[in-house]
Amino acid sequence: MALDKTTVANIAFLARLDVPQDQQEALAGELSGILTWIEQLGEVDTQDVAPMTCVADLALAWREDVITDGGYPARVLANAPEQLDGCYVVPKVVE
């Protein structure tokens, strides 16, 4: 797929990019090359290839989903400018 200067200018406008006139022709050539490469990828037969989420066959380490206080609430609350009953006190922001 070949792009011209007009198409590059339109893409730049839509992307809110300022591409100078003297660089649009070179950018059109580069983008055309990228699109040609992407078209080549579409020709690859992937019918028997299973989808994958990672290139390495790794198993995730699972942990039990439990709610905790982190084990050190006093250290966390030490950062609070004001606290009440083990919680941060914050100013009211909604009237």
C-alpha cells in the first residue's frame, strides 16, 4: 500500500502532529514500507498455530486471595498527618 503526501498530511492532522511539508514525502515512503511489511505478515499461514499470551511457556505463581492489613498498619499510619481509629482522616472534598 503506497501513501502519498496528501494522505500523510491527513494522518498528521488527525493525530494532531505538525509534520513539515519537506518531511512528508520521506514519511510517506517510510509509512508505505511499514504497511507493506504488515501486508506480508497477513500472508503467513497461522491456521494450526495456537494463540498464546506469552512467548515463554511459564506458569504463573498463584497465591490465595485473602484480605489483610498488610501486617504493619502502625507503620502505614505513621505517614498520616491525621488519623482516627486506625484510619486516615482526609478533608471533605464534596459539598
